Amino acid sequence: YLIGAQFNEVTGYSFNHAFYGGWTEYYPDYSPIIDWYSLPLLEPATGIALLALHFAEQFNPGDIIVPAAIRNKADTFLTRCQNYSDTNPDYNYSICLEGYPCLYDDGGFTRYPPGNSGVYAENLGIDSYAGATAAGLWSLYAVGSDSLDPRNEPAQVWLGDLLISDSTEENYPHGDRHYYHYLYYLALAGTAWDWDEYEI
């Protein structure tokens, strides 16, 4: 079911579609009023789908349950969800002012691909979020990334800066449910990448 629910050619989405490779929390056309309810998002939907597929493989490592193509397509979605122009070839939401760094191009992850998300969802595809960044770091592991992947360090640095901030509540104003997602993905990412207390 999860493999069949991924946004890809089989479900009518080409590589050029911004949400190619992701999963949605809701079925297509869930809301006739708010279209973006049916769009894939990194946190929680895609991260949870990758979690389920990752552990499905662990039951019998010798038996390939998840085709490599599924992970590769998810990897495309992850790349597009990162606010990092060095590795995201589709990144198009940097706001540069003379003498200042580009805003948003900070290495964190958004819930939707930055600047590619349409009228409503674009608001959730600009700022990096703690939950999305933790989900992104876990998901990179789940699709087969290694520790030298250039997407890892900037996301980890962004998340580490948030954790030592004096205004954590201000930086993560999403309520208890999303805060739980953040902590859950943070634990998954820390375990997967074998972080110690000095690495984030």
C-alpha cells in the first residue's frame, strides 16, 4: 500500500512535479476547499512512510521488499524539501539583499518543497522547521544516505543552533502534536546517525 501511495509516475506525477517522491497524510482530493491537504509533506507523512518501509526491510534483510527506485524517488523529494541551494537544484526561494546573506537558504528542511508549493502550501515551504529538519535527517538515513552526504551537516548545524536557542518556544510554536513529531524524529535521527551529546 505504501509503495503504491507514493507520488510518482504510477500515481500520475512526473519527475518535474514539485511533490514527486513524497507521501501525503490524506488521500487525493481529501478536501475540495483546501487543495494542499492532499499534497505530500515531509513531516510527518513522508518520514513515517519511510520509517515503515525501513523497518519492513529489517524483518528479512535478505529479501528486498522496497525497490531501490522507491527510495531514489523519495530522495528527490527530500532534496527538494531542504532550504539549501548548494545541494537542491530546484531551490528557488532565496531572498538576497545586498550585504546580507540569503534568507531561508539555511540548511534546514521545510514541510514542503521551498517555493514550489502553490498558493496555500507555499507558506509551509519557506521557513525551516525543527520537526521537518529532524524528519529530513532521519529520512536521509532511511533512503540510504551516508554520513558524508553534503545535505547532512547543514541540517544538523541548523537543528543544533535551534536547540541551544534561548527562544525554543518561539522557534517551535506548533503545539503539542507537532512537538511530539519533532522529538520522535529527533530521537530517530540521533539513533540512526549515532550522534553523541556533542554532535548536535
